[in-house]
Amino acid sequence: MPDLIRHPGITQGGRRSLDIGFYWKDPKKKDLKLLKVRIIPTLLWKDSGLVKGVSFDSWRRVGTVLPAVKVYNMREVDELIVLDITATRENREPDYESVAEFSGDCFVPLTIGGGIRTIDHIKKLLRSGADKIAINSAAYDDPDLIARAAMHFGSQCVVASIDAGRMDDGNHYCYAHCGSARTGKEVVAWAKELEKLGAGEILITSVEKDGTMEGYDLDLIRKVSENVGIPVIASGGAGNYQHFHDALSIGKSSAVAAASMFHFTEQTPLGAKQFLQERGICVRNANMRQ
């Protein structure tokens, strides 16, 4: 029997349930059901602080995790993604103690990624306060980890993260280890395989667009979104609200994630929601005050 561990949708310790919706593509009917899309800040966690950079070269310090979590709580974001970008490279487990510390002050669904290689790692993260886990590099070496995680904890808990770069032939291929290692896997084929294994969502990030604030790689996002029947989170390149709208309407993603845009500009998650709502996109809590 699967372990009884808190999953998204269960309110515990004051955290809201994951009743926010997304553009859901039914894998059988192949149609889109209009539900609420998500605005998701991403925090890149390195050592004891947060960092940002361009094209996965993350060197600029931008604060620490806990204060950022508290700020985003007040800004009524839909979810948070926190990625430990050095855990895999250093071949170490996730920092469960730190996750437990900042998750206690996080009142939105929280996804944690970085250094996850086993079911035990996932179990410890969920018990430390994570709602979902993001798996990237480990899935290339052990694809069945996705299937085992979905079986033990439910697909809704498993986010398959893909870092992709465009090659000279125009196709996109997957990278592991924070964009530093080519895998040889074509992105659409890999996304389909991850869905078949049991992933509940895909977080797709463009290596070239990361941190540029010049807009998402819409071709990459659209190719993945059109070929899987699970929600796709667009990541890498957002610099303004129009970029969000493009990812949703042109890229056909289910949610949008951003980091630099919220760190380095005056734009806010609430402002993004209001912008999208005015343009016919169904969002959550758009009428709250800043």
C-alpha cells in the first residue's frame, strides 16, 4: 500500500488546497477544457541563498529562500517551485532540514527539485513539507523512478522537469545536470515517455531563453503541449505579462513559471493575473489588491 503522505489538494497546517485548475488537455478527447491557469514563481536555490543568471549560468545572488517565500505568500501566487541547482552536481541528497524550515512558512503548494534520485528522497521531501517533487537528471539514468514515484505517491505529486536546447537542425534536445550535459534525447519523444511512465505534469525550460527575459521559446512549449495529455508549465525567458499570454495562447501551456521577471522588475504575479484576465484567460484571485 502506498505511504500516506500529504499531497496537493489536502489542506494541512493552513496551506490552501490545490484548487486552482489549468488548461487540461484530455488525452482521450484531445480537446481543451478551460480552467484556471497558474502563475508560478521559481526560486533557484544554491547553497544557502537564491541566485539568478542567464542560460543556466546562475551566479548572481538575489537573497535567501525564507524571505522570498514570505513575500510570495503575501502576493497570493498560485504555487512556488524551489530548485536546488547544486544538489545533483554535488551528488548529494536534498537538504531536508532547510525544506522543512521554509515550507513551514509557505501557504501555497510547493514543488521541490534537485538531488532527487530515490523513492526515499521523495518520501523525506514530502514529510519535510513539499507538496510535489520535480525530477530531472535522475530520470535519464533511471526512467522507472518516475513510475515508482507515481505508484507510491500519485501522479499529481510528480513533476517531470525537462531542460531543452535547440540544435542546428531546428529540433530540441534534452539536457541534464542543469543544462550542462547533453542526453541525446529529442524533447517531444522524452515528454511522451515521461507521461507514459506516470508523470503528472511537465516543467519545460529553454536553456537558451533562461534568464534572458526576452520571451519563452514558444515553438518548444507548443511542441510539448500538443503532444502530451498532461499539464505543461512553461519556463525560461519570461520578461513581461505579454510573454505569459503568449505561452498560454500560442504555446498552449497550462501554467507559466518565471524567476528573473519577479526579481528584477516591478511586475507582480497579481499584475500578471489581471493582465491575463483582461484578455480572456481564466485565472485565480485576480481581483485582490496589491
